[in-house]
Amino acid sequence: MTRILIDTHVLAWSMISPASLPREALAAINSASAVLVPPCALHEITLKVRNGKWDAMAPHADWLDSLCLAQGFEFAPYSARMAMAAGLLAWDHRDPFDRMIAATAIELSCPLVSKDMAFDGLADFAGWCGRIWNDAVDA
């Protein structure tokens, strides 16, 4: 597999609860030539920590950037063009972080590892390479 982009919860779970990631997501992460973290994921996590909405991530909030690099992850670029694309994206989804993540995945033409099925609404967009996730449990 080539490069992949990971959603905010995938980043967090990779740090605090890797067992929460299904086998398909872990396989994508382990086989990717590069695992890209959208910079807005760090913003989203730290904002939720500051607002008391993600206590499990609080011990990691000051070190997210270093923890990402220690896991071998890279930071995805986020340009002015991507910011405009996120705002203009004709996608009926209001979450600004998800819009930034979607625009990044589209601009970089890499699949997104995410549990969030809302991203499946991007299937018809040029540059969208799909979402990787499978909740199925092997017997």
C-alpha cells in the first residue's frame, strides 16, 4: 500500500487503545509507505482535552507531535489551497475538522483510515481514494 491518512480517533486509539483498531485498519497502518496525520487532528484532540471532553488523551496532549513521530507517523501538509477546498467542498457535513481531513485526503489522493461512515459520502469526488475500516470481528 502507499500513503494513508488517519482520522483523529485512529491517531488517538493508536496511542491509548490500539486494540480498538480493527485488523483492516492496523494492516493498512503497518503496510503503508507513510502514515500521514492531518495537523488538524492535533488541534481537535487538544481542544477536546482543554474542554474536558477527552480525559483519556489528557496525559498525551502536550506531546502529541512527538508521539506521532515516535510511532513513525508523518504530518500531512495542509496548504491554503486545502483550506479553501475544505470550505468549498460540496459535501453535506458540517464538522470543520472532518472537512479539513477530507480535503487533505482528496488533495493528497490517499485513502483515509476512519470509522466514520460520513466520509463514504465523498465516493463521487475526484481524488477520493476511499475509506479503510472494517468492524467485522473474526470468529
